[in-house]
Amino acid sequence: MDRKLDAKSLRGLAHPLRVQLLGLLRSDGPATATQLAARVGESSGTTSWHLRQLAEHGFVEEDTERGNRRERWWRAVHEHTVVAAGDFGPDEQGPLASYLYEVASAHYRQSTAFLAERQQWAAEWTGAASLSDTLLSLRAEELGELTRRLHDLLAEYRRPPEDGDEQVVVQFQAFPRSKP
């Protein structure tokens, strides 16, 4: 299930730690503030506060099937966040830029983590992986169509995990190249 950002929800998510916490809950499943704090190098009080902010904006919820009165577990509500940058006005450009910058930073960290550990993966996995780019000459409407088609293709591969699966990060970025 997707969550499309609007101006209000963007303000609730446009913080580097919140983007990171939401990503961890999506990729690794439910966790407590203390567990997340250990993984991100923050105090449990800080992660707890940010989790409550994410909950207030509908990104996470308390996992009432786990824990007890002293131990609150949190889970992501949606699998994906969708951003239509054109939907945001001038007043939202700062939070939008902050959010998009953190997403790009997370993509960078994931890519470099894979490169650092790639020798630990079997040849079938490293051979199937790709870190590549392609330079195309397109009009804006063609870029929009390419983006829609790639998202549709990715949707065809979404399914519950099966034996032999690994979580695979697919990072898709498409934007006009800066002019020299």
C-alpha cells in the first residue's frame, strides 16, 4: 500500500531521523524505540519522540500485538511513500527539499553498504545486481511516461517473501541533468 505525501504529511516526515526510522520499520519490521535507537545511534527518548510524530501524521502505528505496557512496539502503516513534487507550492519547497535530500542520502548509504559487503554475496547475486546509469534525451512528458512504466514494472514484482528470497533495494532516479 502506498502513501502519497501532501503538504501536512510532508512536514511530519521531513526530518532525516524520521525518514530513517520509517525506512527501518518498513524494511526490517516492527521494533521498539530502544531497538531503533541502538541502530541509529540516538537515545531512546529521541527515537520515541520522532516515532510519536510519525504516528501523528499516519506513517507508523503502535503494534499492539507485541510488547507490554512498558515496551511499545511500532510498525509502518504503508509500504511506500509517493511524492508528486509538482503538487507542492512555494511554502512547501523547503520541507520537500529536506525530505528529498534525505531520501537521496539514504539511497547513497544503501549503495555504498552493498559495495562494502559485495564480496560476501554469492556470484549469482553480485552478477544480478546493477549500479548503472543511462543518459537519455527526452521531453518532460516522455520522462513522465518512463517513470510511470518503470513503477508499473516494479509493482509486478511485489509479493510476500518466499524461501530463497533476499530483500532487494531498487533505487530509481530520473531527473534532468544539470547543464555544464
